[in-house]
Amino acid sequence: MLINKNITDFVATTASNEPVPGGGSIAALSGALAAALAEMVANLTIGKKKYVEVESEMKGIVEALEVKRQELIELIDKDANSFDDVMKAFKLPKETDEEKAARTNAIQEGTKYAASVPLQTAKVAFSIMEYSKIVVEKGNTNAVTDGAVSAMMARTAVLSALMNVKINLGSIKDEKFVEDMTAEVNELEAAAIKTEGEILSLVKL
């Protein structure tokens, strides 16, 4: 499992000629780091007299982000495994018409799944941005830049994951599936860019 590697080994594996981890897994890692940073700002706010009025809210943020962080960590391997499934489908026999049909179907279904995983990553990563905004606005001011970086990492996770959705959509023949997913992609992409701008505008250095 990729998530059990230490940082040095994970980065080295990414740099190697192995196809995974690729952009989708890195997007999920970026999202997990975004969640962790916002969580850190919330934790640095809890227990401080100056921020007693938002303590309850910050505790709620920590609880929510713990869940999202874990979900994104799991998506690192989930994305890598979805790619492996597509590669296995391409290796299926294609001697007879039945085998060819089964292989084509497996490739299509595998590619749909490979597109749905990074879309899930993008959705979770985008949901982190609301917490990034709150910790920037209300959290410990000594860590405001960490909240801003959280937003930037979340935006990167969203856009990176969506790029992986797009490349998979190009191989899918189900027009309705492609149309529906493309609409989601475009909406998420625009929202992430807009939200990042709103959050960064709150940071006065």
C-alpha cells in the first residue's frame, strides 16, 4: 500500500518508472495535507483565551477534518488501484468475438471507475476549503498563512484530480456518463478557483 510508505520512499516511487502513484494519488495527498493544515490551525486556536468564543466551532472543525483527511489518505491507494484495474482489463484475451466484447466492456467499466475516483477526491478536497476559510477568518492569527496554504493545497487537489477525470472521460463511449460528469467537473473547477481567491483575499500580510 502506498499510504504505508514513508515520505522518502513515497516520493521515490512517484519519481520512478512505475505508473503509480500518479497525478490522481498526488491530488489525494494534496487534499489530505490541505485538511491537515486547516486542522492544525484549528488545534492552535483551541485552548487560547483570546479565541474562547470560537473554541466550540474549532473543535467541530477538527472532528470534521479528521474524517476528511482519512478519506483522502484512503483515496491515494484507491486511485492507484483503479488504474491497475484498467490495465488488467487491457490484458484480457481478445481471440474470439465474445472475448473481445468482454474485454471492451471491462475496459469501459474500469475507465468509468477510474474517472469516478478522482472526482470523489475533487469533491472531498473542495469541501475542505470551507474549513480553510473559517480558520483564516476566525482562527489563531499566528497561523493564518497555514490556513491560506490549506486553501491553496485544496484548490490544487481539486484541479489536479479533475484533470485526471478529464483524461479518462476521453476514453469513455457512454455519452450520457461523459456529459453528466463533464458538467460536474466544470462546476467544481470554477468553484475551487473562485473560493481560493475569496480565501486568499482575507489574508493581510
